[in-house]
Amino acid sequence: MTSMEQRLISPLFFRLLIPFGLAFFLGMFMGSINSIIAPIIVLAFELSPADLGFISSVNLIAFGLAQLPLGVFLDRYGAKKTLSGMLMIAVAGVVLFAAAKNYLSLLTARALMGIGFSGSLMAAFKAFTYWLPRKRLALVFSIQSLIGGLGFMLATRPVSIALEYIPWRVFIMLCAGAVLVSALLVMTVVPDDIPVRNESGESFFDVFKGMMRFAGDRRFIYVAPVVTATEAVLFSFSYLWVGPWLRDVAMLDERSVGLMMLFSSSGIAAGYFLNGVLADFFARMNWLTWEKLYLYSGILFTVTFAVLTFCGGPTTAPLWALVMFLSTMTMISFPIIGRLFDADETGRIFSLLNFIIFLASFVVQWLVGIILDFYPVVDGHFAHGGYMLGLGLILIMNIAAVIHLYISIPKMETLKKF
């Protein structure tokens, strides 16, 4: 650890970044691909809006529920062993998705994919926290997150172009091969971090209960709401509803939808990277604390989302890129939490926060589908009024979260460990 305190870029850094980065890239790619292939599977399986929303939401809720044991596994067995095993579950899910024959097999496949990819980011964060200088975590987390953002980007117009030449089932099977490669890289390239020893003789269930107690910790409560509210929009819309919104509200054609989704996902990639870069730069210059950057990102997100809610249309469609950018800027919350807690707690803390984020994403994504079901479908388009109602409810959640953070920041800054 001493040499790594002196320099960040090293062979060890790349032994961590390449396998973990590929795993997270594929997780985000396979999660968000539904937004492009939605019209295909709606026709193939005769799905309603609620059915479509639930299929994508199953991925999110499985991802979220897996965070609970994941945090314990990461702290108990280490990032390498935990993630390599989980990626094999993801391989099974992707293969099943490619071979799906009915609605139930689609649901099962998406659930397996959610479980399998659930450790791709948190395992990386855990390993980075263990091996790399803690004062550079904001930058390192951003580099890892940027790679996931590139997965979002590739799952847009490039996929729609590929599907013009390759049947969708063949394309998904090729993705399964890529996931298998990523699992093998984690197994063979990532160094073994030393897991937390269970010297107290606590059972797995006791450790699990201890993780859940963090949910009531005031440090966790200060940080969690804004990133939960913004990331719920990121995942529920980038995984599914941005594409339909662009078709039904902005009334764009399929080519324009693909290009606009590529543009909006570029906001994800930029925000994932720049949140840590800007946080690191502002802190070094003593211009802005991590906590203030977190707050301002939440405020700007809420204002932009309000414009999309009440003024949705072709002229405001590019604002999805800004919404996605600002939602990923709130990922600075993870290094904020990383320095509020001890290193041997971070696996459980990160996983608990991720669980809450994906639980909220599941609720938001399915809720939008349920709301749209109450409105008539006209010429294959879901109702503009349904989208407005759904986005309005989400906006209220974000306003409440920003107010909570504004009140909490003075308390947070007195609790920093470094």
C-alpha cells in the first residue's frame, strides 16, 4: 500500500481497471439495451406497457436485492472471488435471454442478469478502496464509472445498426461470449485482496444484520437520498423509458431516437468521468468541497428534469443528455461515503446504497409503465399525459431529496475521516 500511496498509475492499477472495467461496461450495456430492442420484444412477445416495464424492472430489483448479500461477500471473501462467481450467473442469464420463448423465460433471464452483474461496480469500488490511495478514490471511481457510461453509449444507435444485419437472438448470444471473457479476466488477472476475518465467530446472518444497521446510521442517511433519487431516473429511463419517451412525446423516428439516445448516453459517460475529476480538481484548489458539488449537481438535475416534465417535446429532447450527465455527477456520493466510514465497512456500505438505488429504480421504472397503462395507446404510441404524470411524481421525490441534503451538509462536513 505504501508505494501505491505515492503513485496512482501502475501495473497494479491496470490489473484492477481492465477486468473490473470490462465487467461494468457489459453490465451497463446489457442493462440498457432494452431501450433499443423494446419494439422488437414487444412485437415478439405481445407485451403491454406494464409488461415491458416489469421485464426491465425485474433486472433492477434482482440487481438491487443482490446487493444485500453482496456487501457481506465482498467484505468476507474479497472482490475477486465474489465477482468472478457472479459473472458466471450473468452468462447464464444472457444465454437464456437469447433463447427466451415466452414471457416467463424473459423475466427469469433478466433476473439472472441483474444478479450476475450486481457486483460489477461495487466489487471494483471495494478493490480500489483496498489497493489504491484513498484520497484519489474520487478520480478512480470516475474512471471506472466512465467505462460503464461507454456501455450505455454503445447500447444505443450502434446496437440498432447491428440489428439491421444480425438477428437479435444471435446478437445477444455474442454478448454472452463477451461476458464469459470478462469473468475469466477477473479470475486470472485481478489480485487477491485480503478479506475481513470473522474473528468474532459471527454467522453470515449476524454480519448481514450488521450491514442493515448501517441504513440507520446518520452518515448514511445524510448522503443517500439525492443519489437514490437521481440514479433512479438514470437507470429506469436509460434502461427503458428514454427510447419510448422520444418516440411518444418528442415524436422522433427510429433513426433519430437512436441518435438522441446516443447523445443522452454521452451525458452519462461524461458525468461518470467528470464527477470525480471535477471533485478532485475543486478540492485540490480549495474551491468546492465534495459535498457542495454533490448538492449543486442535485439542484441542477432537479431544475432540468422539471423542464422535461412540463415542457416535453422535440425541442427539449436534447435535455435528456443534461439530465443523464447531472444524475451521474451525484456518483460523487460514493467517495463521500467512502471517507465517512472505515475501510473494512465499505463493501457493506456501498452495497447497501446500491441496493436502495436499484430498489428505487425498480419502483420508478415499473410505476411509469403502470401509469401509462391507464391511458389509451394511439397508433402504437403511449400517452403524453401518462409520461407527464410519471415524471411529475419523480420530480417531487427529487425536490425532497435536495432539500434534505441542503439541511444535512453542515453536519456531514464535521464527520469526515480525512
